[in-house]
Amino acid sequence: MAAVTKLAYMGFNVVNFEDWHTILFDILGLEQRADSPQGRTQIRYDEYHHRFTFIDSDQDSVAFVGWEVDSIDQFNEMYAHLADQGIGVELASDAEKQDRMVLELMKFKGPDNVPYEICFSPFHDNQPYTPSCPRFGGFNTGDLGLGHILYCHEDPKEAVEFYRNALGMKISDYIHWDEAKATFMHCNPRHHSIAVCNPCFGTGAGELNHFMLQADDIDDVGRAYDRVEQLNVPLILTLGKHTNDKMTSFYMITPAGFAIEYGYGGEEIHDYDNWDIELYNAPKIWGHNLVE
């Protein structure tokens, strides 16, 4: 079955990029490309040319979310597969491929009109990733992709079937707590590349709740948590550990209203045939206290 293999990149419309500087550079230590095109700021945190694009705009919103496949044959199969399912997929222009810095690109709308893309062969930079602060370490990406995202959808069951049937996702597990019912899905060994939830906790249908970046070193997460306190960066959840993927992380509120989860130690699924899909009744083992 045709399937995506990893989360590749994200683009955001932003009213004022300067409002993002503290989180992106002082907390996470990401690298801003000096050669970003006018009206756009491209951000790196591994060997890819860039993983994030911040686009000057009159609103704060998600501009696009890019998935990746590993071969041109997979790319062509995904295009035919989406078209066969009646999904309005279209090939991107050369200008759009240049903007994303990929060899091939297609675009389509997911549930609740989430702007998705699928690419093949993102460009790798010939210069190493250079953190904005020398003491920062690296991120766990590679075959695991960018990290993960959580979207809320009006009809979560229908959305889960879209991600399974259209993108080839596999269910990892579920968490039901308070008003939230979340399904976690993977497309590579990372425990989940996407989670789907009902609208809750202030996140509406078709809105991004958060995206996650995973550090290579738990000490990077601890030092970042110290800097959050020193720089008065607003949190939505304090440092804690999840029940399902065992990630130790905290959640920062961005200027756009959604959160960034920064963590370490997420569980991986290497043998799905022997993986137990479980239902958890709480998202945390410890910590992750809601900040009022």
C-alpha cells in the first residue's frame, strides 16, 4: 500500500517573526538561514536545507505541512493513490518546489482543510547544521522525520481513517482523558508522527494543537527548561513524562497560540506485528501539569 514515510517540514504564516525569536533561538537553539528569500525566514535543525518556513503575513496560521516518501516510485504511487481516492491532489509548481527545496512535490487538503503536501528528495545542505548557541546538541530526526504533530478534527474517526487509508498510517495506541480522545499513528519507528484528537482544550477542528521536536540529549531538554523559566516563556504543560510514548518533555505556547513540545526519549516501534495497541486513561506518568 502507498504510504508516506516521515514528517518532513512545516510552514507558518506569521504576523511578526520577531515574536518567535526567544522560543526558536534562545530556547531551542535552531539555525536561521542567512540566505532566506525575502518575506520568508527558513529555519534548520539538521542536515536538511530547512525544516521550517515562517512567512510574513497579516495572520498567524499554518501554511503547509509536508510529508515525505523515500523514492520517486513511491511519490508516483502516492499521487495515483490519492487521485484514485478522489482527493484533489495536484502537482506543485517549480516555484513551490524551489521554496520547499525538494525535487518533487504534490499538494492536497486533509480533513478540515488542513494544507498537506508530500515531497520526494528534500535538499540536504552541504554545510553542517550550526545551532544558534554553541552549547546546544542535536535533534533526533533522520529516518524518524521532523518529529510529530497533533491536529484536532471535527470527526476524529473519519480523520483517522483518512490518515490510515490515504497516507498509510498505522495506529500506535489511544489516550482518553477528561474531554479528550486521542489516536496516535506512525509511519516509521517513531511512536507517532501524527496524533488525532477531538476539538478540546481550546483547539478547534482543523487546528494544530502542537508539534514536537526531540532532542538527542536529556540534558538539552533540562537546560532549555531552565531557560524557559529565566526568559519567562509561557508554558501550557510543565516538564513531565507521557504514558504511551514515554517521552519526557514540556510544552511552550507560541505566538500563534499552538504549542511546541520539546522532549527526549520517545519510544520506537520496530516490530509492529508484535506491538500491543493499548488504551491509556491518562496522558502522563508524572508532571505535565497544566499551567493556568
